[in-house]
Amino acid sequence: AAKMLGHQKESLVGQFMHDLLKHSKLGGELYRWKKSPIFRTLRHGKTHHVVGDTFERKGGAKFPVEYVSTSIREQGKIIGAVVIFQDITERQAIDLMKDEFIAVVSHELRTPLNGILGYAQILGRSPHLPGEAQHGIDIIHQCGSHLLMLINDVLDLSKIEARKLELVPRPLHLPSFLQSVVEICKIKAEQKGIAFVYEPAAELAEGIYADEKRLRQVLLNLLGNAIKFTDKGSVSLLVTFVEQTKQSNLCTLQFQVIDTGVGIAVVDLDKLFQAFEQVGDRKRQAEGTGLGLAISQQIVSLMGGHIEVSSQLGEGSQFSFEVTCPVATDWAQQSTLRDGRAIVGYEGESRRLLVVDDHWENRAVLKSLLDPLGFEIEEAEDGEEGLAAVHSFQPDLIITDLAMPGMDGFEMIQKVRSQESQKRQSIVVSSASVAYADQQKALDTGGDAFLPKPVDISELLRIVADQLNISWRYEDRADITTDEEKALVTDACPDAVTASAKAKTPPVAIIESWLLLARQGKLRKLRQSLEALASEDVQYARFVEPVLSLAKQFQAEAIEDLLQQSLFIEV
């Protein structure tokens, strides 16, 4: 302690610890000892562990520390504590270098992926490609999406190690959220020939505030593992309501994943949640990376819970955790609605968009997506060109990258905002630097919205409409006469449902088989089944037509919506 704090050993004798550490968080806790969090932890026999407190050396120099403390007891009473300190200045510097390296690698990987996934989406919407080419493009998009998922997993792991994984709670409709998870896992279970059981409590809250992406990530990982290691029997998801505190408007939910699979050996339980550790059959290990459970445990920890596991080799396993979430009564108002028809333009006068990006493929993706909708597009390769175009082109909306040679996006935004005439200029930041801190920095600098790369079409259109306050014009199905025009439909719409309702409806079993194919992404088989039924009985043609049109455009979610509505009408 003397060496770390810059004192002579003799000078520390007789001094109180809280006086030496008065500028640190620990010093404050020691000063109000019996009312401090550290005392409450030690009183229950637990070890108190803190990373990132700041100590001050003699002379005023500050440095980061990690410390662990445990209690000293006499006749069952706490009479003091032992605290072990470690200067983590060097470790933080290494962590910073690692963060910067991962950020650069992530950015460099996401940049070409933006072009791959962007053009896969563009080509997938084309009505002119033959079926085999469309199928190939769909495979490209699926492979690119899988690679993006792996990149995100590595980023999550790096955030966990740096203790920078953030939760972004938003209101969500709990029943439909859980049902979406169940539908994905039920298909996987059916493919293996095992039963999938879903038992939600009747009194579940309708809406909660939670990080939908992270909670889904945890549930899919636990359920995916259960299905992977179960060859016979069943996998069950039980969601129960533990308690609700009316005063604080909080509810506690318990999630249980139970399987009748191979089970886990006792010796493997301790390393189950370690990164890159995989237990059990080596053939099954090849299907994963060993990151899922480590990431899931950390996410649940951030939510205030802990994943518990009990298992018996040869009989199965049970994973469970509890989380406490605020109840959301406004989830419906904050849900996004989708119109369901192909966007062909927008209402009102022509709008100008400026795209600033040093990679031509990124600019080309945005131009290819927005130019056909009637926007006038201008391009710039860096911040300096972009700033000049702001004055000459006078755009209604700027979509800019951040990392560019010369003048980067941050500097360009600051210079645009510094001009009185441009203070209300709409600016969307589109970047492959997707960490929450980076997004917040972009918005704090002057951006109005953040669009992550690779660009998703629906998110792009949503942000553009919001920033320009425009209304989209949609394909009028009443005017569609040719097969080529019909292929432009990209989503289910009320007109299609009405037409299907008036036409002869296929048996429920057939519709359900189509629904399963759509959920599995087997759209080629779906098209073959649709065409076969239509050729067998022309009375089904009107029903098949809109579904087949969507299948040709690989719009799986739209097909699900349409078929589910048709099932509802049939009932």
C-alpha cells in the first residue's frame, strides 16, 4: 500500500484507511462503514470485488485500481476487512489497444459486407432474374448474414471482457416476443423429431421494458443448445411470473429451459460458462464456437440475474434465470407498423440526398436503393467534398460515414452544424462502428439518427421517411396485370388477403405446411408446392397467386403474415 500510494511505511502507521483513500469510492464507503455497500456484502459472507475505482498517490497523481475485500470476524461479528489492491493502469492500456484493434477489424469486415448484403437485397428484389439465380442470391444473403452474426459475437465477447456490454431497454410486447422465439426453436425441434413444449404463465405482463435483442439472444442460445444436445424426448420453455411490485411497477420473470438430452457431467459444470469452452460430444461441439453461454451469462448478469444449471448425465439438463423488468403500458404506441406493399416513390416535391462515404460500394448501395424511388442523389468521397456539396447541392438529407481519410464524418458534421443556415439540416450517420458508445458520440456530435452497416433496407426507409417527414407511395395491386409487375410486390397487403379470402382456400394442413416451409426459409420448395397445387386445381389459382409472387421475391416474413391471416379467415 505504501509503495502504491507513494508514502513511506512509517508514515502510514496509525492512519485510517478512509483518510488515505478519501478521493476514491472505497474511501467514501469505509468512512460510512456500516451503511456502505461493501459492509452489506461482507456481512452476508460474500467477497466484495470492484474494478475501476480511482486512487490518488501522494502528490495528486490518480490511477485505476481493482480490489477484492473479505471480512475479518471475531465470534461471528465483523471487526474489520482485508482488502487486496492491484494497480490496473497497464491492463487498461492493453484493453484500450485491444478495443481499438477489434473496432478497426470490425469496421474493415463490415465495409465489404455492406456491399455484399446490400446488393444481395437489391438483386433479390429484381423480377428479371430466373429462379436459380434468385436462389443463389438468397444463399449469398444468408451466408453474409451468418458472417455478420459471427462478427457481432466476437464484438460482444470483447465488450464483455472490457466490461462495456450495454443494455438498451425498449418497450416490447412480451407474449408476441416469446412466441417469435418459440416459432424459431419449434422448427429446429421438429427437424430433429423431438417435441417442443412452451408453457407461459397466464398472468404474464403484456408489455415490459427490456433489451429485446439481448433477451432473445440468451433464450435462443439456451434453447438452441437444448435442441442440439437432445436426440429424443422434448425441450421445454417455461416462463413464470414470480412477483410484481405495484409501487415500483416492476415484475420478476423466471425463464426455464428443460431438456431430456444427453446431460452434462459434473466435472464439466464449472467450465460451462467459460469463453471458448465446449463440453460433451465433439461432433456436436463443431456446430458452435463456445461463446454462446459465456455471452449469455454476462447478459443475464447485466439484467440483474444469473443463469443456474442442474444436470444429470444421460437424463437431461435444466437452465434457468430470473430477471426483473419495468412494466411497459405504452408498448403498442411504440411498435413499428409495416404497410405491406412495395414502395415505389413518395408524396410531395422531389427531395435531394447527399451520400458521403469514402467507399464507392457503400455509396452505390444507397444510390441503387433510393434513386428508383425518385430521390435526387449526389455523392461525395470525404468530409471536405461533402461540405462543399452541402453548399452547392443544398440537400434535404445527408447520409454520412464517420471514418474517412482527410476530413472525417465527425468534423464535417461539426462544421455543418456550426453554420447558422445549416443548424436544422437533417443528418443520418451510417457507420460500421456500431458500439452503443460510438452511436451516442455520433448523435452528440450533431447526427439526427444512426443507420448501422451493413444497411438494412427497411431500417433505411424508416429513417429516411422519419427525417424527411414524407409518406411513401405504394404499388397499387389493382393496376398489376403482368407476371413481371406482380413480382414487384414485396410484402403481404390487405388486398391480397381479401383476394385470398374470396378464392377457394386450400385445406388447413396444406397452408400449415406452406407456413412451415416459409419459416424454414425453404422458399424454392414452397414455390414448387404452390405451382403444383395451382396446376392441379385452377380454383386455387387466386389464392396461390399472391403467395407465389412473394415467394419469387424471397419475402418469407410477408408470406408468413399472409398465410397466418388466411388461416384466421378460414377459421
